[in-house]
Amino acid sequence: MSGVLLGLANLSGIIGPAVTGIVVQSAGDNIRNGFNYSVIMAATLLLIASLVFFIFTKPDKHNKNLPLSSKVANL
């Protein structure tokens, strides 16, 4: 399973710069707008991914009756 996750992470590192280059080139002569669009695109993808994360993850349920010493991590 970790190989699949690492493969997907590396795939995004390959595809990301290519997509950013396409977005910048699609702006034509105004390169500044192209980079602005690419930053907006990255921020939008980050927002969508964070919303998906918050929708599909559930926090751990903590038992409030445990003594304080069991809640502290052993270092």
C-alpha cells in the first residue's frame, strides 16, 4: 500500500510542473496573469483536498474517564 501512495506522490511531482507550464502558456503574452492563474489553481486544489479530508475523516473518540497520567505520552 505504501508503494502506491509513494507512486501517487511522485506522479503529482511530475504532473504538477507540466500543468503549471500549460496554465502559464495559456495566458499568452501576459506571463504575470499565467502565474497568477497557476497560483489560484493550486490554492483551489488545496481547498478542495482539505474539504474532502474534513468530510471523510472522523476524529478519534477519547474516553473522558481516564486518569490524567494515562493521557500523557511516555517520552
